Amino acid sequence: MRIDAVELREVALPLRFPFETSFGRSESHVCLLARIFSEGAEGWGEVPADSAPLYNEEDVGTAWHVLERFIIPAILGRAIDDPRAFPPLVTRIRRHHMAKAGVEAALWDLYARQWTQPLRMMLGGTQERIPVGVSLGIEPEIDILLDRISDFLAQGYRRIKVKIKPGWDVAVVERIRAVFGNIPLQVDANSAYTLADANVFRALDEYGLLLIEQPLEEDDLIDHAALQAQLRTPICLDESIVSPSHARKALDIGACRVINIKAARVGGLSAAVAIHDLCHARGVPVWCGGLLETGIGRAANLALASLPNFILPGDLSASDRYYEQDLIDPPVRLESDGTIAVPAAPGLGVTVRLDRVEAVTTRCALFR
Ligand code: OSB
Ligand code: MG
């Protein structure tokens, strides 16, 4: 695949409902879309960096800069016959994982289309339907959250994840258990606590949660190991696992018992598959996380989540969980059994609606 040109777009899609985490409140999803042109074909990838560096250190501005100056020049005019040849071309560029992951996803889309296979097959996926859950943000009042939970359970979502932060934690979980009983439930702190808050997690340990996601600092493994030793509930790391080597080290020292895999956080689908394989070999379950992706990023996440060790329900909700109108046809839909079908058409397996992409584009450039 000769890389003829790369189109970069910044887009902003309004969210149907504001989404609040311990690091802030979002009313729209701001991301970059990479479209790679090769020998008459094209592939799409999403860079789910937000408008501010709050989840990790990237935002759409840093991603654009690094793509324009370093990542795109490293591939333009080159023949890349396999997307696995891309990471070595950009390893000298430190981090900027979301920026790299968006380009790698577009290369995978092109590659799978060239083989007329769904991306799932090219990645070694085995599952055709993914059990999915929903991630629910912090609300002004618990009753609003309870209403939203009953709505999503009625739609068929298989597990509920709620965001927590200091002051919105044990009492919230207690109310959810009181109202909904023993539903599959987990919490995500997005790094809002320190080891000095261990008592909060010992209290949460009594509620039979599936897991506690990223309780402590985003760059920490050591304190997570100390906290995990005090809990029966598995700790699941998200922000702290930025590469296969971080995953290995976290498992070696007992910093977590579950990993949330996001290709965007670890530098691309190849690294995501490597973390999946490592966890599989060690009997550690994984699940596919999300970053509010449009259908373009969501389709790649679904293909990844089809690998055999993605055992726990993913944060892979339907298009209508976040968007009035997604950028793809058909939109991602929830089946009545609480699963989502992995696209079966070649590549990402979805059709990008250019008219809708144009309508939400705030910045666009073509590099050739
Ligand atoms: O920590 O998993 C997270 C959204 C934005 C940033 C970080 C996270 C999230 C979510 C939502 O929890 C996942 C999704 O539904 O896409
Ligand atoms: Mg998380």
C-alpha cells in the first residue's frame, strides 16, 4: 500500500447528554479523523483526543501538531504492506499514542479492505457479537443517575459502570444496590484518589462490584499494587497501562487483576492486541474501553473486542447512547440480548457519511 496522501480533520459532535467524569464535564466529542489515500482506496481512523489534556496528556491540538510535523511525514510516499510495519516507523517519537493510533487504524482499514476481509478477521478475532455495558457519568443528583440506569437496563445493556469521585462514591453505590439489587456493576474513578483514601475502597469492597477502575494516579503502578493487596474486588487499570510493557509490569507486581484495553491509549491496534495476548497467556481477563468514539473509532473498537480474551462487557454502547446522528451508516445498534454485532463487511465494515463528516468539520488539511 503506497501512502499517497493523508487528510486530517478536526470534528466536533454534540453529545446527546453531557458526560461528566472526575476530570471534567463534556458537552461535545472533539476528535481528529485521519483518512489515508492509497492506490485509489482509502482508510479511516479516529484520534479520540479531546479538546483538553484531561484524560491523558494529549488533546486535538497536540495530536494535530505531531501528526503534521512527524507522523504523517514518516509514512507519506512509503509502501506499507502491513499495518504492523507502522509502529517501528514512529517509535522514535515518544508517546503521542492517540495520534499514532488514529493513523494505524486507518492503515488497518485499508489493509483489511485490500484483503476484502472484515478487520475482525485480520486481527484474529473470534467473537461475532460483543456483550456490552454502558458508562454513566456523574450527575447533579443521585435520582437522575438512577433514572438513567433503569433506562439503560431496559434497553438491554449487560452491565452498568458509574463514574466516581470523592464525595460521589460509596453512597451512590449503596443506593444503586438498594434500588437495582445484584446487577453487574463497576465503578471508574479516573485517577481521582490517592492511597490515603484506601478506606473508601475498603467500603466499596463490600458491594460485590465487578471491578474498580483506575482508582489512583494515572502514572502509578506501585500504589495500585498496595491498594489491590487490601481488596477482594479486582482493580482494573485504564490510564496507567500505556504499553504492553506497562501491562506486564502491572501484572508482575499485582497492581491490577483486569485491564481495560483502549487502542488509542496504547498507541494502536497492534499494541492493543499484544496486551490482549499477554493477558490471555496469564489468565487475566480484559475488556474494551472507549473514549466516546464516533462510529469510525467504535467500529475499530468492536473489531478489537472480538478477540477471545475480551471476556468482560465492553464500554461499547450503540451510536444513540452519545449521538443523535453518527458519522457512519448503518449506526451501531444494540441487540435485544445486550450484544453488539461486529461489522462483517471488509475493513472497518461501515460506510463513512462524508456529508455528515463535512458538516461537523472545524479544521481540515490534506498532506501529500
Ligand atoms: O475512563 O473509560 C474512561 C470516556 C472518556 C474518557 C475516559 C473514559 C470514558 C468512559 C466512556 O468511561 C467510555 C465510552 O462509552 O466510550
Ligand atoms: Mg476509565
